[in-house]
Amino acid sequence: MNRREFIRKSAIGSLGIAAAPYILPSGRLFAATGARKVNHVVFCLFAGGVRNWESVQKAEGNLMPNILSGNEAISNDIAGSMSGLPSSPLSAPMQTMGTLFKEFRFSSGPTGHYNGHTTAITGQHTNTSLNLRANPEWPTIFELYRKHNSPSQAATNAWWVSHSNNLYPLLNYSSHPSYGPQYGANQIAPTQLFSGAALNALGSNYALDPDVAEELERLRHFTDAQFDVSFNEAAGLENTVEGRDQIQAFINKMVSEASSGQHNNPWSIPSGMNGDMYNMFYAEKVIEEFKPELLVVNMFGVDVAHTNFTEYCNNLRRADWAVAHLWNTIQNTPGMANDTLLIVAPEIGRNANPNTISDANGRFALDHTTNDAVSREIFCLMMGPSGVVQAGQSINQVAGESIDIVPTIADALGFLPDTNGILPGRVLQEAYV
Amino acid sequence: MRKWTILCIVLLAVSCKDVELNQYEIEPVNVNTSSAEKTQRKSDLQLISIMYSDVYGKAISQTELQRLSDAYNSFGDKQVVIDRITWGYLNDSRADLPLDSELIANPDAVIRTLYERYFSRVPGEMELWYYKDWLMENPDLGVLHLAFVLLTSEEYKYY
């Protein structure tokens, strides 16, 4: 071995020794500082304002039999007004397969929907100064994931499936100077996008020949290069070219199916699917197509409680059934089955005292405007692979709050240490084996 | 007193004297906005309604605007939706576009027309050259594709 060869081999050897600790069994060169517990997280905001009295405390009987164990009879007047649902998509209540925090808390901030959502998605408390017309001040879980996860992931790996296109899309990314749209998720409001007039606006035939698409992209690249604008000045997030192609194909498929009637009650719900069920249906479509590492989906139907208590109970049952369907889909999706953490939690509770509006059963309606103790009481269910999440565990004392969900997700995906202490909450370690 | 009267008359005479001014003028031409002067991003509604006007040559109806806004507001990556809406517009038989035969006969004129219509400016020499070169390399592509690229470009989102 001559001198030159010796130096070359020594250099390669040294480089290998230096790099070896960073090469993971999965083949990833750079690891997030923490180890992953799972490779996918789905966070379902069981939102719209759910009081613990009607959910985990079963004051009207077990209105959530797909999530909660128990056969407590539903109050007669409420039961007589319930719409029919198919049998459970699951073989056993989800509570038996995961950890249920029965006394979770939305501990601080006004008990409004947007405050509750913002806290759940940013892991930060809010106050009355929260701007309802602007992106949140603190980074969302989507930005934390896309900025700190290593290797960084395309936007097609992070989805925010919102029940409406009003207000909630703002939770896609924050105005924080270190984060912003370049780290945002693919936000979609499918019940608006794939129905009614918007469906026609999308058109079903957006399909370019790959060669044509490449040439158009080349010309667009040139054209954009003549007009220099930095990313931060642009509105919204951006996908890669490949990501956009995949999304366009997905939209084509959804538009085609919806236009041909395939999305008319696809779950065969006897009384028809409500908005929550449709939002979950489309979240499942996203899961099946993109197998995202992070997906957040919300529901909202229970907010009918402002004017109709009985329908609130009815929508609790529908939401409960939809969550079970979601978990069933996750567990039947190759790549996500047995490798997904599911977190289910309402964003806020509802007032202890009713308002003056009564329904057909003489039940009085519920607001969530007083910030009282009951409106801060919520629950949280965590499901995951056996060996990761404790199965059949019920935590009955006060433990955990909504600001803990974001650090728990960050920890599960292995990037919590890289968030540099920006999150005030803690990891919900009680749920893990 | 007489001296003062004469002085005033002289001063008045001087002050009223016509002064010949040299006036320099240029021939009136259309001054187009350069891309550098566009700093304001169009709002979502502005973008949709202006594009509609540019493609169809008429104002958008409230119903159509609501229809498109619903789609636009329902997806985070706006480029995805803009691409679809624009493609739909341009493939509508009512779209007001130059003919491909005109593009073949006089590419300079058609490119200039599209630039002025959508960007409110004339193309630079390099832009003109690049577009013509691109057309020569892609003889199967035409006005529809040029219009699509311009309407979905970054510059179109600003005014």
C-alpha cells in the first residue's frame, strides 16, 4: 500500500466510523434526536364541545359504545330519538384496546371552539386575544413535525382534514417567524371540496400527459424565474411537483367517485351520514392514498347542543361510530396497521348549566360560554400497537391536559427533543407500556 | 410721485412680457407595467375574479365566484386548486383565446397579446425568445398551454 492509497483508505474509514452511529437500521442517515414509538400518528379532535357527563360519565347511558366499555342503558326519551347505526366496525370497545384518560382537562383559556382547537394543535394555551382571522401565533404540530423530523418529510406526509373551510384552515400553519407555511400540512375541507358547487369547479379531467406536464413545468419555472418573489411572501403551503401530481390524481378520483354517486352514504348508515361521518370518510381516503405520518381530523356535529340536547346525544353516537370506523380503516391499511398511534379528544367541554332552549323531549340545550369547571373537563383516548400503548387501562383521576397532546405526538414520532423546549406540555407517558 | 408712476409702469410692462418656453414632448406610447412594480398580492377573490375576466372577457357572476371560492378555500395548497380551475376555464369553449393558427402565423404577436392581457406588460426580449423557442421544441402545444402557464404563474398572482 503506497502512501496515497493509505491516506485515501484511512479517510474513508474515518468517515465511516464517524457516520456509522447516524445510520439507522431503517436506512435513514439522520435520526431525530429521540427514538420513534410509531411511524404514524392520527389525532382525531372529537370536537364541537363534549361534556364528560354525557361521554365518559354516561349520565344518559353509554352513548359511545364503540369507544367506551359498558352496557348502561340510554335514557328512554333520548333512546327513542336515536337514529339507527350499523353494528360496530370493531370486535370490542376501543377502551379495551388502549388507554383512556377520563379526567383530561382543557385547563386554560376561553372555552371556545377555536381556542380549543388552537390549544390542541399548537400545544399552547390561548387567551381572549386570540385572533380568529389569523394563523396562530405558535407553531402547529404540522410545522413542528415538518421542521424537526429528520429526515424532513414532504407535505403529503402531513394532513389537516378540517370539517369546514371557514376559520379552521388557519390552523394549518402559524405566523411564528421560525416556522410558517413552508412547514404546513396539506389542509383539506373535503365535505366542501367534494360536494355541491365546488365539486363542479374542480372538474374531473385534470390529467396532463406526463411529457406535457414536464414541458409546462419547465416553462412555468422560467416564467416564475423572471418574477422573483420569496416563499414567505407567497400564500399557502407548497407541495413538491411529485406531491402535486399525486394530489391531483387523488382529487380526480374523489371527484369522479363523488360525481358518480359513490359517496352517497358509502357507510350505509340507515339515517344517512352526517358531516362528521363524511369528514372521517374522507380522512380515511387520505389515509389509504397517502399513508401520512401525521394526520389530524376533526368533527363538529355535537355542537348542535347549543339548540338541541337530544340531537347532541345522537351526534355523540355518530361520532363514536365514526371513530371506530377510522380505527378499523387504520388497522386495515398496509403500512399503517400496527404502526399508528391514534389520539382521540374533544377540544372543550360544555357548561354545567343549560340555556333556555328546550328540544322535543323537553331537554334544555348546552352552551360552552362560561369557562366553568365542567366546560374544562374532557377525555382522551390513546390507541396504538400492542407493546407500545397500554391496553385496557383507564385513568380515573385528573391526569393530562390538551396541551400535552402535541408533545406526546412529537415524542411518538421521535422529534420532541428537537423542539427546543417550545412546548409547555408533557408527554402522556402513562399511556405507554 | 411722477418718478414712482413711471417705475411702476416699467415694472408692470416687464412683468407682463411673454416668455418663450421650450417644450419637449415625446410621442405618446403605452407604458406597460414592468414585473418589478408588482408588489401587491391579489386576494383570493381578486385572483379568481380577475382570471375569469381575463379568460372570458366579462365579469364573473356572484354565483360563479361563490362556487370557485368554496373550492379555493377548501384546500391548503392553492396552486393545486388554481391549476384545476384555470385548466377548466381554458378548456371551456367560451374562453376568449387567440387561435393556434394565429400563433403559428405570428408567434410574436400572440405572445405579446397574452402578456399584455394577463401581465399588463410587454414581454422582454429574452422572454419572447424563450417562449418562441419553447414552442418550436413543442410543436404539439399551443395557445392553451401558453395561457395556462401565464395564468398559473407567480407574476399573475400580483398586481
